[in-house]
Amino acid sequence: MENYTYRDDGNFDQSREDERELADRRRDLRELADPDYRLRPLEPSTREKQVIIGIARGLQNKLIADELGISINTVLCHRRRVMMKLDMHSAGELTRYAVSRKWV
């Protein structure tokens, strides 16, 4: 069942549960196309890595966007995507990940 939250600007957001379900479906489709898909490690892209480093440094999304020359929405998209990719649910988990990789 899809749950939507309507915002004041007339747009809506899907629930986190729906986002995870969509990510699972995409993963299943990729696996059908490439059976070795799950064997490969899911690593963040270069831009996702830059966003993770900004989060680990304690920067706000606006400051990360300004530093990288991208919009806040793009930062949020990278953040959401990398959290799904790495199965993490908080900025603290992303920070621990960055520290363990010696990125910060």
C-alpha cells in the first residue's frame, strides 16, 4: 500500500517504506538482468562519497550543496541513494562509515 504525505506546496512525498520497496524491486530487476549483481560490493559513487564526507564533517545540506556546486535537492538525492545502497538509516551511521574508510 502506498502512503503519501502531502506538502504545503501541493507536492507529495512517498513514505520511507515505499522507497525501500521500490529499491528492492529495482535490485530484483538488476539481478534478473545480471545474476552476479549481488556478488559485487555496493560502493558509493564519487559524488555520493563527497556528500558522505560533508555529512561526516557535520555540514548542513545547504553547505554541502554550496561546497560541491550542486542544489540542495541533489544533495538530498545522493544522501537518500547512498543510505539505501549501504542500508544505513542515520547520519551517524554514515559518519561511522566514513571514519572506518578513513575519509575524514
